[in-house]
Amino acid sequence: MGNPVVHLVGLSVCVIVLLLPGVAMLRGWVPPGFKKRTGGLRLRGIGCLVWFGFAVIGTVLALTVDSADVANTAWLSLLFLGAASSFVIAIKADRADRRARRDEPHGE
């Protein structure tokens, strides 16, 4: 199980790194490095929230379930599902960026 304080510190870091920017991107905030790539911004926000959800699931699983082989297998399966879904979301965000750049008027 480990030290619960370590899990809670990790969860609070995930709140700062994933939840706050994810919600802000869903509300329209554009991070400084993404000024030219705003087509898939909301999808990136959703991707951050997906990863945050899996961090919460992992923390709850680690704190409440004894670290049996079944729990470890279940967590690894969920982590793979989260990685795959975030990969699909990243591809969709990139396509939305390309579509937005293609539809953007060039020069005058």
C-alpha cells in the first residue's frame, strides 16, 4: 500500500498539472506554447481530464485495495486504456489543428 501521504502529494501534483489546465483549456484558455495550435484545444483539455481521472483511480485503488496481483493487473489494464484513449484524443486534436490551419485565410 505504501505511505498514504505520498499518494496524496502525487494526487495534489496531478490536480495542479492536469486538472487546472484541463478545465482552463475547456473554458477557452490558450497556453503560451499553443497560440498557433488552437483548433484542438478543447480536445487537449479533455485529454488532461482523462489522465487526471486515471490518476485519481490509481490513487484510490492504491489506498483502498491491498496490493494483490489482481489489483495490479486491473490497474495496469486501466492505465493502458487511459494511454490508448489519450493517444486517440491527441490524434484528433492534431487533426483539428491541421483543419483549422488549412481553413485559415493566408495573407492578403
